[in-house]
Amino acid sequence: MSWRRVPENAAAYARAEAFWEDSAKLSNDPDILRALHGAAERRHRTSRFGMLRSTPAVMLTAAILLVAFLVSVASLRRSATDESYQTAVGERSTARLPDGSSVQLDTDSAAATRFSPDQRRIQLTRGQAYFQVAHASARPFVVDAGDGITITATGTQFDVRRLSDRVIISLVEGSVTVRRGSADLARMTPGSVIAVAVGAGVVPANRTIDETTGWRRGHLTFRDMPLADAVAEVNRYTERKFKIGRPGADEERVSGEFSTSDPEGFQRAVNTLLGDGTLY
């Protein structure tokens, strides 16, 4: 349907669909069954004394109130529920979030969501993730990347990678605000890549958008990168970890594009370029 191709409409539809799904799941909820049973008992008692008569209007009102109750309970339970997502080594996965947003996780990554009526919050606990955020200006989308670093958006597309010593943020579309605690560190514009050092401020990222987001297409792009760093990147995608076998080769520079699903291809290219035994 063309109506659902509009991002705002798709997000609204996803929320409504989620509410109805949750309402159906609550049909056997003990609290709800007790409430319905109590209402039925009261109706039976009052009708015996002629104080209440079943009319279409009364039945319709009761049905509307029941649906509203189920939907509100579903909404409250959804807002208080955490969802977790993770990938194994070499795996990529995309998850649809309740608000119509999506998160794509790179290899060996993990994230947890916490949605409330006034905020959408995701904690990236490890690895790398690409976020496509459904627009909701009154409900900010906040990614917590550790060390007090947060990335806040209302509707945009961006990539976050969490490393041991820094967080790399790449903005593809829209705008985001990067903070540590309550202090603003950067207001990013499309096409920009920044790094925030743990315990410090913004530092040079020395990466391009293509380099930081190529993993989504199954590609790793290296541009005059030290071999040691390139090997560390490739090793993220394979259980077999490559090692550098030639002394002094760590700082040799490599460039090129390689497939995340063919780490052996990277090994062959390095050994062809720098000599057999450089990488084993």
C-alpha cells in the first residue's frame, strides 16, 4: 500500500499492530480473566433485580471499554519490557523495533532496548550497529554507547561502533547530538564520522562513511591502513584468528576492499602483496 510507504505512516501502523498483537496475547492473562469474571458476576447479580438490561448500546460500550483496557495494558507492559538482540561471530542481523525503527547488528554485537512513552532508549553493549530511526520529535531515540556517551536523534540513520578505547559514530542521514553526560560534544551533519575517546573528548576518526558502514553490504574497506589494524578488523568476522608471522610487518600499509564472508581471501591477498608467511 502506498500509504504505508510513508515512514510516519509505517511507524504508526507498526505501533497499532503491536498493540493488537499484545492484546491478543493478554486474552488468557489471569488479572484480566478475573476482571472479566467479576464484571460478569456483577452483571448477573444486578440483572436478577431488574436494575440492568442488556441493550445494543450497553454491549457496544462494554466492548469498547474492554478493547481500550486491553490496549492500555498492552501499552504499559510494552513500555516496561526490555528486548535484547545479539549476533554471533560472522553473523549480521536486523531487528524491527516497536516504533517502526530498525537496528542492524554487525558481527559479535549486542544491544538492549528500553522504550517508554517519552523516550526510546537503546544500549549498545558491544560491537557495532546501524540505526534507522522512525521520526518522532516528541520521543527522542537515544543510543547509550558506554562511558556516559549518548547519541540522540528523532528521525535519522546512523552507525555506532563501540571499541575498548573509543566510540565511532557515522551519520548517514538527518542529524544527531553526541553527549557525555549533560555536556554536548558534537552536533553531526550527514556524511560526517567522529570518534569519542573513552574518558576524553572528540578525537580524529580517520575513517569515511564508506569505510565505517561497508559491513552492511558485507564489505571491509581499508585505506592505507596498518596491517595490524586490518587484521584485527578481519578477525572480527571469523572464529579462526589470523596472526602476523613476519617481524616488522605490523606497520606495513594495506588498501583494498574485502568480503567479510571470505577472510581467507584477505589472507591470500596479504601474502601475495607482502610475501608468503606474512599472515597465517
